[in-house]
Amino acid sequence: MARSKVAREAPSAWCAVELSILDLWAKQNQVPLWRLFVSSPASTCFYYSASLPILSPDKLKHILAMIKGLGIYRVKLKAKNIEQGIQALSLARKFLGPHAEIRVDANGAFDLEVALEFLEGAKDFSITAIEQPVDKYDLSSFKIITESGGTTTIADESMFATEEPVSLLDDGVCHGLNIRLSSSGGFLKSLSLARKVIDRDGILQLGGHVGETSILSAAARHLAAVVGHVKFLEGSASKYLLSFDISKQDISFGDKGYAPLLNSPGLGIEIVEQRLSQIARPIYL
């Protein structure tokens, strides 16, 4: 059923429908969603990265100071070109110190030559990984970057340039995949893909969408509880990004990026309908 036309062409819509069913099923059985898949969680401690957009140097300094104040030392920076990317890396390393885990997401902005030049310049800042360094269809360049050994490589957009995302690992295009539930077509497809990544000893990243509500954040945390082995975890940042969330519970990460296992029935959140009505819009199919 997950291979239906709707699931392929509208993965976020399919994800929404599927999550509502899983939430209802788990609540009917009075268990947290993760308990539908495993008898005990693979992980109970979840530490999130702070994912930062492209910002002016002054704004980046301000946000980095906030992150340091929270005791978070896992960050992902966006890079649109060499100059801006290196400047952001320099500031992040200066604020967060030598032991911070710093990753870069180029969102396909580089070509092969620029990506390799950027990684050469980034050596001084000891980045942990680079995500989607080249265009999603340029898999040959992506593979060259991976084989260069400059750093760990993570595929994001390139996952949707192939029929089977895990083939990127099999073909040596990258070291890991960034799985986001609504992009990947729901919880079950994401779970299946995550298990394939783990079986291949690949790097597993569970990504978040900027501005996502507690619904997707909670679902991703349940997925992390089922699979474990999550190297990079993103999301659960609603209180830092949204003027208000639609759930009664605040499940955002706190100090050091930590967030607990969700143990209440279903997704573990309650939707406040009044808040939902403020942002909901009718969709006509």
C-alpha cells in the first residue's frame, strides 16, 4: 500500500495519513508508538544537533552564542559558496571550541571542483561531515568527493534521484543518508530504509524540516527509539523556531540538545485544535 501512487507522488501527505493511523493504533493499545515495533527502545537518550541557516556574520555570532549557552556542541551549517562557508566554519569553531561536532550542508550548491576546494579549506576546522555537496543528479561527482576522503558524506536530495536510495551506499556514492519522514513517504518506509542503512554499516541521519511542528518531531523520535544507531539527529526545535506549536506538550530539546524518550500513548502529544485552526488551510484535491 505504501507504494501507491499517492505515496510516491505525495510522500508528505501519505506520511500524515500514516502517522494518524499509527497514533490511533498505539493509543488504542495504550502504548507509545515505538512500542508497536519493538518491546524495548533501542535508545532512550536523544541528543539533537542545532541546524543553522545561512546568516550574516553578526546574526550567526548571536545564534552561536545562544547555542553555546545551551551547552550544544553539535551543529550543522549551511554553505552556499566557499567564502561564506569557510567564514561560517571559522565563527562556529571559534565560539564552540575544538571539540564541537560541526557539519556542513551545501544543499547541492557546489560543483565538483568547488566542493573539493571547499573541503581543502575546511580541513583547518575539522568538520565531521558534508551533506549534499553537489547537485542531486551528479552522482559521479558525489562519488569522487566521497572517495577523496575529505570527510564523511551524507546524501539528502540525491536520495530522490534514484529508485532505491540505499543503492547510493551500495555504489559508494556516499557514506550515509539523511532520512526525513515526510520526504521519505512516512514512518514505515523510513523505518525500512533506516534498517537497510544500518545493515550496510552506513551513517544514519534522521533529519528535520525547518519549521516542523511537534507531530513530525515526535514521530522522528519514536523512529530513533526503534532503530537506534542514529549518528546525526535533527528536529525537535519548535520552541526555538515557531511562534507557537500545535501540541499541548513542548517536546523541544533542551540543554545540551537532550530530549527524553516519549512514553505516553501514541505519538505522546495532544493537539490543541484552536492552535491548529489558526494555521490550517483547506486543500481541494
